[in-house]
Amino acid sequence: MKIAVIGAGSWGTALGIVAGRAGHDVRLWSRDAAAVEFMKYERVNSKYLAGHTLPGTVEPTSEFDEALAGAEIVLLVVPSHGMREVLSSMLPRLTAGMIFVSATKGIEIETGKRISEILRESLKERFEPRFVCLSGPSFAKEVAEGQPTAVVAAGNDLNDAVVVQEALSFQNLRVYTNTDVVGTELGGAVKNVMAVAAGMVAGLGFGSNSVAALITRGLAEMTRLALSQGARMETLMGLAGLGDLVLTSTGSLSRNRYVGQEIGRGRTLEEILSGMSEVAEGVKTTRAVHSLALKLNVEMPITEEVHAVLYEGKSAREAAEALMTRPLRGEFER
């Protein structure tokens, strides 16, 4: 198949490598023309995924015309806050036959909209897009290294999800399918907020008890929000929910956990982000999820405290104390 990968960060590059290894004709797009030229000649994305050679079937490009010409699958792997702008730039080259696959785990801050909703708004005057959300516990580095990984492709039309499943399942990457787009998108986005919180717990010097409690109660928050929007419980118990939450909250490669950990150690958010080359989606997604929870009247105390630390000047230790001194209640009260 012809596959366009829009976004050449670590995850976009890893997906491009997997698709290339599977024999697909891949165009890997980046807005950075200098980086594209380097990848063309050196066959490696040294900035975001050093040490992993691009297969010969992967062609880097900085031109949308080249990336999208004849594409059957368009993998969207740009940060959520830039998605609408990128879609606008691509619009004249998009066609109804393409399957759009979001591998971005975030929510638009200004609107609280998921990627599927942004895509539909961007294309509604031309055609109804075929959409699949790709999510699950998947560090780019480990996927590129060939370590066994399982993710999920969710589509309102199961046939579209199956097309993506068959295209990307290769060697170490196993793709499952479901039809719960809402749950898969929200699970992938909200878990980043919880990963920031888990990092704060670790940065404060708390141990495994605290991290386990945070993950469990974080899953309860994720589930409450997702169910309020029509998601299915089993989705949040699966790869896009619990699976991704555990990985991002405990794994040393997690950018969101790293941000929280450094805040817990006393560094400022501005200082931490200035030293990072890639986006930690949880930082901006915290604002989006916090606003969405208020709008929908869904109780999300961990999200509230992470928001207070990131944007209201509260310390991580004060946030932890606030969570531990909340009124006592039954575990399954909503």
C-alpha cells in the first residue's frame, strides 16, 4: 500500500519504519526541510530516533504533494495542538478514499475536541472522512528495536480498522481492532495527564504503593470521563486504557512521566520543557481535559491537581497532600 506518515518525530518515524519493513511504499513527511535532506542521505532520523535505519521503501519529504500523492492510508502523527493547521495545509490534496489514522494522543485545548472531531470539522464540506485511531502501550524506540508490542486500531467502520490492522501488523507489532473510537481516543489522551501525576509521585520520592494507587485512581478518572461520552468500559480496561496508562506512568522512556518527575524534584515547567526536543502531550492535554471535565461535570481530582501544579503555581507536594486529605468515600462511588 501507499502510506503517508505526517510527522517525523520518534513515533511517526517508528511507524514509518514498521510500514517500510512490511513492504509498503511510505512517504515520511516533516516540515523541517533540512532534517528531510539529512534523512534522505543518511537514512536515519538522528534527532528523534537515532540508530534505526530507514528501510529503502521509506522516502522522507517536506512536500505535501509528494507525501500524499496516491496515499491509501494517511498516518497523522503531529502534536494535537498543531493538527488543525496541518490538516488545513493538506486539505487540497486529500481525497475521500483515504483512510486517516490518528496516532496522536491528545485533545485540542481551545475546543476540547478529539482528533476524529477535528478531522471531521476540517473535511466536512468536502467528504466524510474514513477514520481510525491507533493507540496503545508503544514506546517508539522499542517498536523500532523490534520488541514485541500490541496496539489497537479503532474505527467506527470495522472494515477500515481491519485495513489498518493488516497493513501495520508485522513481525513485532501486533494490531488489534475495536469500534470504540471515543474510548480509544480519550484513553490515549487522558493517560498522559495521569503519567505526569505519576512522575510527580516518583519525583517526590514516594514508592511503589503511591504509584500503584495513582495509576488505579487515574484509571477511574479516565473511565468516568470516557463513559460520559459514550465509550465502552472494556476499552478502558484494554490496550488503549489500562495498558497505555501503565506503560506511560512507569516507563523510563515516557516524556510525560519525565516532566512530572522533574517537577516533583523542584524544577519549573518552563525549565523542563526548554530542554526537551519532543512534545510531552500531557502538559497541554491537562488543560484540555480539565476544561472538558468542568464542562461535563465529571469529577477528576487527579487532573485537577495536575492542572493546579502546571498552571496555578501549586507545588507537587501540596497536590499530593490535597489528594490524600479528600473526604473519604466508597471505592466505586461516581
